Amino acid sequence: MNLATLSLAYLRRNALSALLNILLLAVGIATITVLLLFNHQMEQRMTRDAQGIDLVVGSKGSPMQLILSTIFHLDTPTGNIPLEDALWVQRHPLVSGVIPLALGDSYGGHRIIGSNHAYVRHYGGTAVEGRLWTADQEATIGADVARRTGLGIGDTFHGVHGISDGSSAAGGDVHDEHPYRVVGVLGRTGTVLDRLILVTVESVWLVHGHDDDHDNHAATTDDGHHAGHDHDLDNHHDDAGYADDRWQQHEGEEDRQLTALLVRYRSPLAAVTLPRVVNSRNALQAASPAFETARLMQLMGIGMNALRAFGWVLVAAAGLGVFIALYNALKDRRYDLALMRSLGASRGTLVLHVLLEGLLLALAGVMLGLAFGHLGAELLGQSLRQAQQLEMTGRLFIAEEIWLILLAVGVGLLAALIPAWQAYRTDIAPTLAAR
């Protein structure tokens, strides 16, 4: 019989105590695992969504709300900005390029975004079915939108005023008079693009009643297709690679508005100067994605640190439980240990035997905890996906989990040190005589 088999036999003899310690350790490990996975994926997703955007310009309000609503699309917009101010930003010498955003409607809980093709290129999106939108009332949908709504090429749908949860009544009035037609489906990018429905800025204006200039809107032909104002955005680029678009041609029309502009700096000097200049205008507010994202992660980190501390308390309690279990079991096994010594086992063998029991308990707890943690992360991810918020999966292993395993194993071995030392000091003759 080897030491591993012997250690397992002793653990089976104290099955209830061993099981409770394993479960306590597993709960602590599971808690920390879920937090690690959530933090890793959220930080990765936010970094990816905000990458390459130096500044967001929108209406006055909360900078955090502006970033959440225009980059991550997780909040309601702070309002709209006049087209005149948007063009002022676009033409500023410190600005290399802008991407316009016009928000306000949704379908099936997915936001309808008026923008240009530069928005798709920014996130590396490509159409895997059909093509990108070109005419008004044409729509190209993200991969998640296609999967959740069942929309495909040629299907039509009506936008709902406001950001709904998939119910028309919850979101507001349905724009029955202006249906959208799906002309393309984007491939999965792992970015916010997957959750959006993309149309022209003019389509958003048209749906909301800005249809006085019929020359700038598409007409619907008898065969159901939209015609009249296709445009090749790839023919008009500025230094940053952002496309020019027809929204700029409506200068002077006071009722035209945009929700926000995603801005790219022309030089490092812009980071110091441009936000202050933008904020000096009555209708505009500038928000830095890098700063606001870091602040958001810091705010969320407070709650995560508290939960992580709770997890480590559970791990420490499990380690204490392992120590108590081994310490108490050692009193009942002194005779067995003395008998092993009399049969030729060395003191080192006894120490290894006790340490192995602590190691087995720790390994069982950490493996079970990791399984619980990944299962919990997957269930949480499904809940977030149903709410159409941040994506999260439990089918991911990150480097931090290796350190978590090593630390948990270290707790188990540390808990076994004192019982192992007592086993080392076992005196053969007095112990056998006392029996």
C-alpha cells in the first residue's frame, strides 16, 4: 500500500469532516474564480470597444453616462448636439477624424445606430451575408442581433422609440411608417458591433420627422428596394481613415442633430487642448474614454475587492478547517503512526503522509471550486446575454487561475504543517506502550 492510497483511506474514514472542508474551500475558490473571469472579460471587452477612440463629444451631462451610452451602448444618451456644433468639431484643426452617431430607437432591445461605414471599419467588421447599408432605411445588423431576432437578408422591421427590452410597449411608439430593410449581416467581431443595428444618419432623421428635404432621402421602389442615394464611403477618407458622409451636407438646417461624435486626435497636443475647448461651448461636452473607463473599473473594483476578500476569508476558513481536522485525526492515529515507524517507515515518510492528506484535501477543494466557478460564470454570462448586456463566458481559462490553484494548494499544505511536525515527533515506544 503506497502513501496516496493510505492517505485516501484515512480521508474516507473521516468522510464527513473531509467533505465539509472540501466544500468550504470550493465555495471560496468558486467566488474568486467568478470574479476573476468577470473582471478579465469585462476589462478586455471595454478596452477593445474603446480602443482607437481618443475623445467622445456629446451634449452636457455626465461624462461617464456619455461614454457608457455612445461607446459601450449600456446607458441612455445624455442628449443631442446641434449639427452646427458637430461640424465645428469635425473641422477643428486638432481633429483628425470623427465618426457620427445618431441614437434614439431600438428593435428587439438592440439599438439602432445611425452612422457611416467608418464605424464598421473601426471595429474590423465585415459583412458575411449581403453588404453594408448604403441607402436610407437600409440596415446592416450585428451577429448577435441576427441570432437573437432571427432577422436575415431582405427582412423588414420597424424601430421602436427609445431603448426597449424587446417589447414594443416597453420602448415607446413603433415607427410603422418607416420600415427598415436588412441588407447585410456582420460577422462576429467580439465588440459592441455585434449588438447593434446600423443605418445611415439620414435614416434616423427621417424616422424622427426630419423629412422635409426629399432629395436627401431614399425612395422605396415597387419591388421593395430603396433607391436614390447610394454612396461609396470608401472614396472619401481623411487622415484618420474615417469616411466623409452625407450628414455634413445638411449644414444650416437647425433641426438636424447628432447624439455624439467619436473623435480621433491629429496630434498629442490635442489631448491637452481639445477637451477644454470643446467644454467651453455651451452645447458640447468632451469625455475621455480612457479616463472614464479607468474610473468605471476603479468604482467596480471596490465591490469586486470586497467579494474577493470574502472569497479569501472562505479559503482561509477552509485552511483552518483542514488544520483542525488533521490535528484532531492525528490524536487518534498516533498508534498507527508509531506502528508504521516500528515497521521501518522513516520520520520523513510520516511527515509526507500527513502533508499528502492536506494536499489531497486542497486539490479536491480547488478543482471542485474551479468547476463551480466556471459553471457560475457561464450561468451569469447567459443571464447577461439574455439582458443583452456585457458578454461573459465560463468556457475560458485565464492565467490568474494557475496562481489561484497554487495559493489554494499552499493553504492546504500550510494547514498540514503542524500536524506533520507532530507526526515527525512521534515516539515509538511510549505510544505503543500506552496502547
